[in-house]
Amino acid sequence: MTIALKEIRHGQAFTDAARRINAALVVFLLFYVVIGLLQPNYLEPAGAMNFLRRAAPLAILAAGQIFVLVSGGFDLSVGSLVTLTVVGGSMLTANDPGNTWWAIAVLYAIGLLVGLINGAVVAYLRTPSIIATLGTLLSVNGVAISEDERRKAEDNILGMVVRRRQRGHPDAEIAEDLDCTIEELQQRFPQQP
């Protein structure tokens, strides 16, 4: 009888220890080992640094999301805000390294403004955070996508002019076609006041 009780206690100790192990950490280590076996360069210091370099922005975002989740809220707008900052950063810097610092300041201000709007809607209007941030997600994503589409349309117009000049079309014909294209562009993407 005492032997059976010792075995039960030993089994309980094992299950208690197994419950304390973080399953996500076990899965991460398993993936890390499997990838290391399939790609040995991955386990070298340069591969590890490359992994950490790529994971750092996501780790920072995850830390912010943990703060929101622990406080009992949801923030669905983070992904669209990342999209907006990527598109906005490429537009503001315009491939000029001298524009980097002020562009970073502007992007921080945009992130702060979106966060303040989300916080104000949740705190003062008593809107559930999942609903407020869903609205922000759609709004911010719409701004980012419409601006990206506008830039693509401008690139297409410029490409059309260059191609037609290279083919020897008269400038008057190009200007006439370009006027039509600009009108279409203005109808599709009206200028904001």
C-alpha cells in the first residue's frame, strides 16, 4: 500500500513539474533545433544575430501588446499602424539619409496620436477596446493603402510619359493623353484640403 502511494506521489510530482514548463518555450526550442538541423548555418553566431535582428521589432510590438492585454484590453490597430509607418517612412525620407531623424520624429508623433485617439475613445467614450481599435485599424489601414495606391498611380503616369517619349510620340499627343490621365487620377484620388 505504501509503495502504491509513493508511485502516485511521484507521478503527481512529475505532472506538477510538467505544468510549470512553458509550452511555447518548448515549441520554440523544438523549432530552433529542427531548423538548425535542416540549415546548419542558422546555429552560427551570424545566423543567430540575423534572427534576433529580424525578431527585435516584433518583440517590441509584443511587449506593448502584453501591456494592453494584461490591463484587460485589446489593440487590433497595431498591424495597420506598422503599415502606415512603413509607407510613411518611405515617403518622408524619399531615399535621402538626411531626412531620417525628422521622419522618425514624425512617425513617433503619428503613433502617439493614434494611441491617444484609441485611449480617449476607450476611456472617455466607454467604447470597448476591441471595437475602438478595430475602427482605428480600418481607418489607419485605409490611409496607408490609399497613399500607397496614389504613389503607384503617379509612378504609372511618369512611366507612361517616359515610354511614349522613347517611342517618338509627339509631345502634344503625350500632353493630351496626360491631361486625361491626370483628370482620372484626380477623380480617383481627390486632393485633401
